[in-house]
Amino acid sequence: MKLAHVALWTRDLDGAAGFWSRYFEASVGERYDSKRREGFSSRFVTLPGGGCTIELMAGPWVSERSEGEAEGWDHIAVTLGSREAVDSLASRCKADGILLSPPRETGDGFYEAIIRMPDGTPVEITS
């Protein structure tokens, strides 16, 4: 069994696609505008090296992300392969104002930082 893809709702489809392209060098698919569900649009992004595929979905009914924790998916994590890669991307994201939590060693032995998509969705980057 294999996970096919994960899906994320966003209010800014192009901004979300640009985020994954800029910071993770993901390939971005063409925009799909549904003929069956008025206002629904999506784009698939695929991480390099056969990595995860993410479906970015948007519609006028999607509400703004609220602060704090809530039920449902919290974040996704992307493994970059080394501490140096985490430090490098975290530094770029800090300069761009999207670093939520700087690199650190967690209590369970992970080296990680947390950045945010344009809509505030957290993305964990690990070594």
C-alpha cells in the first residue's frame, strides 16, 4: 500500500503553488477548474525525487485559517535529508518572514524547523 497524495484547502491557490515551487522545487501541475462544482479549483504539486504529491484545493467557501490548534490535519513534514539543508531553508524562510519555529532538536530526536505557507498552514522541515 502507498499513500497517493495529501490534499490541502487554501484560499490562495497560486500563492500556495508558488510556495511549494519556491521552497521545495516542486513541479506544479496545471490549474483545474471544475465544471461540476462551481468555484472549485485545484493544482497538484509533486516534490522532487518521487516525493509526495500534494493536491492544493480552493473554493470561495473555504474559510480563513484560525489561530491555534483545531481538529483535523495540523501539518505535513518534508524530510530534506540533512541538518544543513534544514538550516539553509530555515534561514531563507526567516529572511522571507515565514519561519514559525527555528531549527531545533526535539525531545523525540528529530531535527526540525517549522515554516508557514501563505495561508498560515504549518510545514515541518526535518533532517
